[in-house]
Amino acid sequence: MAAKIEHIEIKGVNIPVIFEEDSRLPIVTTQIIFTDSGSISDTKKAGVAKFSAKLLNEGTKTLGSNAFAQKLESKAIGLSAHAGTETFVIEVSSLKEEYTNALKELTSLLKDPNYSRESMSKIKTMTLGSLSSKENDFDYIAGNALKKIMFNGTVLGQASSGTQESVKSITLRDVKSFVQKHIVLSRAIVVVGGDLSLDEVKTNMKNVLESLEVGTATEVPHFEVSQTPKTESIKKETKQAYIYFGSPYSMSVDDAEYYKARVATFILGTGGFGSRLMEEIRVKRGLAYSAYARVHVSKSSSYMSGYLQTKLDSMDEAKATVKEVIEKFVKKGVTKEELEQTKKFLLGSEPLRVETMSQRLNRTFMEYYKGFALGHSVDELEKIKNLKLKDLNKYIKSHREILDISYAIVTK
């Protein structure tokens, strides 16, 4: 059955419920998604959102981490939390026969998180160890440096996992404050799929969510990319140059022309072999194994970014080639052959993007979250099918802001 959106009312709050019934397997998956609650909320200390997710993965204070994990494992229940940029997600999965028990464990976790010194110490040690290991992860370093250039002075310009200094400063009070503010009814969206009815979902989710406070809903803030292009070189003991680049992209999250951006960036750099960047940088000049670029459009930001690795002595040529390819792309647009090939791929590969229940639920969630009507993705494919070359090239030429390219480069 196709996914549908309904609502449940709890404590005066209308909570959206995105649901798809699928009886082919006796499995149920549940996500509670809290909006404006990811790393974008880390305005005081970087890494608090992800740290809080890790704490919720430590089970309840009553049972402790090991006993809680063993209890879940004995019933084949999966229960985890993770923080993205704009959202905080708690996910539960189980066999249908254990669905009620799975929600009982979720309720226990929401009522009694493992707020203990032991869990805080464990998470802090593991997080600091992970950050230490990333000191030699040059992709991680270049990626974070690019974010800092593009969103300097904002929460998007900092490392979402935090730094050694910020993680060391995170206290139990910080985590409790985060959970109290963000894990609330007014920010919740429920996403459920599996072998059960919508009425069952509504009844059970009401019981689970009753334990949460109403809280306050807030709009996701939007951050503009720096309009002044900048290049930063970071010196490391490396045998390769890691080149990350990015630029502004003027588009709102609910822009009706996003389908044109999808086609354009596929041709420029998302489409792998055959894309402009791959053809020029790898195939014709042999400067890199791969080169990639994509457009990111969300409530909090809109920008284009890409990356490649190259030999140290070809770094300058590779960087110049990126700029050259993008300039030509904006100035001359694409060819009819490129457009037709892209249409064939995007339309032909569509079944692969909706073959699992998880994929379909995620698509429906994104349609709702971005403010589109249900079925928007299908309408978008029809627009791609009917897209004219002249309209696409006019669109490409109108986005000259992508020529304002910033670079973050890790080199020797």
C-alpha cells in the first residue's frame, strides 16, 4: 500500500504520522523524528546533539547499558538514536510479534535515559578517541575546513561531532538540557511501516508519546553561504592532495524548479562516468580517480559542493580544471545528448529508489518535511521527462553564483 499521512493528538499537539502497511514480511519499523533538533542546535557547544544520541544508545539508568542491550537482543529488537543536521531520530525495529514489547522498551528509554557518570565517561572517551583517529583522515579535515569557509561564524561551519575541546566540556547537564528541549511532542513526526494497521499504530504511538513534554516548536534557521570565495591550504604529511570545493546555490527547500537542479548537477558531477567533471578530470586528463559534485538543498542551507584527490604535483592543474569545467557549464549549458542520457538514467533507475519500504517512507517524509504534497516525487519525474533543452540551459545560465568557488585543500 502507498504511504499516507494522518495525525494523532496528544496533550493538544497534532503529531503527523506517516504510515505504510506492508504485510509481505512480519516486520515493523518505527521512527520518531524531532525537527530542528540535530547538530544545527549546537549553538553553544559543538557535538552536543550527537553526544546526546550516543547517551540514548546506552539504555536506561535502571538496567544500565549491558542489561538493556541484552534484553533487546533476546527479542531481536533494534533500538537506536542518531542526530543529523536538522533532525534527531529515534528508531525501533522488530518482528511483528515483538512490536508491543519493542515500544515498551522505547517508552522505558524515554522515561529513564541512562543519565549516569559511567555512561558520560564512556561516551566521552569513545568520542575523543574517534576525533583523535580523524586527525589523519584528510577527507574529514578537508570537508570540515570547507564547511568552515562556506559557513564561517555559524553553527554549520563547525564540526558536527565537535572538537576535542568542546567534547571535553560537555556535561550531563548539557545532555539533559538537550533532551528536555528537543525530545518533545511539538517537534515530533512519527514514521511507521510494516505488517500492522494504521489504527494499531495510532493507539500504540499515543501510549509511547504520552510520556513526553509538549515543549516548543521552532523553525529551522537558514544560513547563507559566504559570498566571498576563499582558498585554504592545510599542510599534512600526505602523498595526495585532497581538494574540496563549494559555492552558493540560490534555491529554497520547496523550490518548484529543484528538478532542473537535479538534472543539471547530475550532468555536471553527480552522474559518475559521463559527468563533465569526471570526463575532464579523470578520462581526458588523468588527474584523479574520481571527481564529484552535487547540490545540497535543505531548510538550513543551499549550496553546491564537490571533491577529488590528485597527485601533489597536479594539484594546481586539477583545481584550475574544476573552475574551468564549471565556468563552461554555466556559460554554454549542456547538450541534447547529455539531457537525454540523464533522463534515461533518472527515469529508468526510479524503481531502485523505491523498492524497499524504508526508501518509500523516507521519500514520503521528505515530501512532507519540505512542504510538498504527497506524490510530489512522481510529479517531479514527469517534469524531468518533459524538460526541454532550452529551459534547462536557461536555468543553468541563471545560476552564476556557483562560479564563486571556495576551496579547502589538504596537501603536503
